Amino acid sequence: MRPSRLAATFLGFFLTTTFLLQWWQRAAYPFELWLILVLLGSIAIVGLVADETQTMCTYFCAILLGVSLSFAAVARTTHRPSPSTVTWFARGQTVTLLGTIADEPDRRPPSVRYTLDVRSLTQSGSAVPKPVSGRVLITDPTGWPERAYGDEVTARGQLTLPGTVKEFRYDRYLSISGITAVMMRGHIESTGKNRGNIMFGALFWLKQHFETRLNRLFPEPHASLAAGLLTGSRRGIPKHLSESFMRSGLTHIVAISGFNITIVISIVLGALFWLPLKWRLIPAAVAIVAFTVFVGASASVVRAAIMGILGLFALTIGRRSDVRLAILWTAFFMLMINPKHLWYDGSFQLSFAAVIGLAELSPLIKPFLSRLPNVLGMREALEATIAAQLSAMPLGILLFGNLSLISPISNILVAPAIPLAMLLCALAALTSFLVFPLGQLIAFTGWAVLQWIILVAESCARIPFASLHFERASVALIISYYIALGGFVIITNYKYSQDRSLSESSTHRSPISVR
């Protein structure tokens, strides 16, 4: 019995059960269900004593454990409205909420969105606050005065449940962050400051000042593009440029994802090319931790960092089985915390697909790019781009209904520029804090690289039939694509292993002695 197979069985059944439970979410599952699982587990444990059935019962225990943990994770994270939760009062009535801003404000001038961790609620016509719990997304239409993470505020307005916006299940998207109610036009007043986590407050402050420095160094839309590459902020990118990125298949470069962080790793590996690979892994990991902390260490960025480190693991470790298990274990721990990532979080799904592509497709793509130069890790970045696109593109079609036909060409043209742009823009901003004119000089070079990315995006987007829009993507066709891609990987790996076995057998074959 191989431990890797046992782990794969446990993880496979956990992920499958979690995926299926999106259609049966309960805060408390029936007692009979838990009783059946306990009885089956008891039978399997008794069967472990017998030598004949030991292996089978061990696998059966792994299956039961995976299924049970999946039910437990879903039950723990399923919201149940009650008089002690803010959702109970989200019926369109005017209320006053008291709470703390629990996340980085989403500033989209002229309005700002705040995530409020509510402590008490006062209904209209009443002067007695009721202690409640829950998170509410509050939109301040004026955006002024600005509030920050950790500020204690009161918000007055109509409290409603999030609904569907143009067929987009907004309620499901907000539930990922634990938000169960919204206040579209809230009148906000500050009542205190520094009530949040000091470390996160400092990180968000640092990120805001870093983006402000980028705005001083670069004109628009280059400043917004630089912020998108380095911090994942896309708020200032003009609508026409966002559409060009979408049509050319380059939207993924302006959001912090596992792919972008993998590029950061590639830069570090390329810059330390004279060191042995095992010595380069530690600086790369330190760079990822520093980058994650620098951009705010939000849940999405931490998830992207984990996926990016897995991408590094996939690119540098030879044993595929270890990489696959690492990916599955990462998904297990993340979904134990919040199973909704698997159901409703498109960025998690795309990052997961991209990392699988890095693990399985990068080794197959590497021989075709061996003649390309590897300055600043550009070759690794190109490998990562192609592998991630091949594995994540069909899922992107299913999620967003858009297929960029020009995407392979645009990504190949842009891939070498992305790590260079990230390096130059970060270096320009950091240098400008010390010597501003020197930062401007570096920013001028960074502007040229950003201009190339914009030029490629706009030029490719203008090509007729550069992208296709699907009202409803064919699920069967996308599943067929992944089956064909998986078959190609399996067949290619099998041929490679056969060729390697023949080569090793011929090398170690004993010479025939002649008497």
C-alpha cells in the first residue's frame, strides 16, 4: 500500500464531495447521515484487523474520512439567518449599524465600498441597539471623508440582501468573504480609529502610499497598469483599455494571481542564475512572502502566493507525483477553511487550473523553448504563460463567456515584457522614496515596457474576430477539451517514461564477454 495513493484517495473524495455539496448546503446535516458514516467507519476499523481485507479497509477509511470532513467543512461555513445575525434584518428597512471596517476599502471614485464587521444594529424608530453579528458591504456614494481599515463607524441606510446583477449571482460572490447583506447608499460617520489588526492596517497604508507613488511616476493609463501588475488594483484602468485586455486575452496579467507571483519567482531565479537551484529556492520563497506582505496580504493575495509557490514547486521539482499531491493538499486546507472558493470563486478556480497546467504542461513545453534566452527569467515566464493559458482558458470561457482567439499570440508577445515591467516599476517606486529624480529615470524605462504591453493589447484587440463572446458556453465541449488535454499529457508522459526506461536499460546493459 503506497502512502501517496492513500493520500490521493482521501483528497480525491474530499474534493469530489465538496464539489457536489454546493447543491446541498446545510448548516446542520441530518443526524442519520452522521450515524451512517460512523457505522461504516466502525466496520472499516474492525476490518483492519483481518489481513485479507486490511488494504481494502484502509482505503475505505480514507474515503469515509474525506467525505466526513467535506460535510463538516460545508456545515461549518453555511450561514443560517437568526435574530442574532444582521441578515435577519435585511428586508429593505432603514437601520443604523455600528461596527469596524474589516477589510481594505474598495475605492472606485466617486464612491467607496466598505466591508463592515457589525457589532450592533438599531432599527428605525428605536433607540435601543441590538447586538448582532455578520458582515455588510456598505457603499458610500460620496467617498469623502475617507475611512480606513480598522476605523469604527456607524452607517445608516436601507439594509437589503444581495441579489443577482445581470445574471451574475452577486450574493454568492459576496458570501465568499462572509458578506450576507448590503447597504447601497450608506451615511457613514466615524466613531473611533485603529480598532483593527495593527499589522494589516500598516500593510494597507503601505500599499496605498505605494500606489500613490506610482501615480506620481507614471501617466495614465500606465500608472494603473503598473498598479495592476504589482498590487492587483484595476480601479484606474480606462474602460476601453480593459476591453482591449479582455479581447486580446491579457486580463489575467492585471490581477494578482498565482501566475503573476510565479513570474516574481522567475525573476528571482533568473537574477540568481549563477547559484545552484536549491540555493535559489529560499530567496525565491522569501521574495514571495515579502511581496505578499507588501501588497496587503489579503485573502486573495495569500491564496495567489500559495498557488505561485506551488508553481515554483512544479517548475523545479522533478517528481510529478509530489507536485500533484502538493496541489491537492493545498486545495484541501484552503477548502477546509472556506469551501465556497471551489463553488463561487473564479480566481481560485483559474489559479488552481493554471497551477495544474504549470505542473503538467510546463515540462512538455520546455523543449520547444530551450533556444530562447533566459534573461531575468523570461523563458520560465513564457513557459508559465503558455502552460497556464492552455489549462485555464476553457474554464475562463465557461466563467466569463469570452474566448480570445488572438490570446496565444498576444501572450507570447507580452510574456517577456511582464517580468521586466514588474521589476522596473517596483524598482522605480522604491528608488523614488530615496532619490525621486533617480526613480523618475528608472520609471521612464518602465514606461516604455508598459507602453509595449498596451500597444500589443490594443493592436491585437483591433484585429477582426480577435475574440468571440458566448452567451452560454458549451459545458460538454469544455469537458471534452480537458479530457483530450489530459489524454495528451498521459500519453506523452507514458512515451517519455518508456523512452527513458529503454535508454537506461541500454546504458546499464552488461557487455557480452567473449571467451
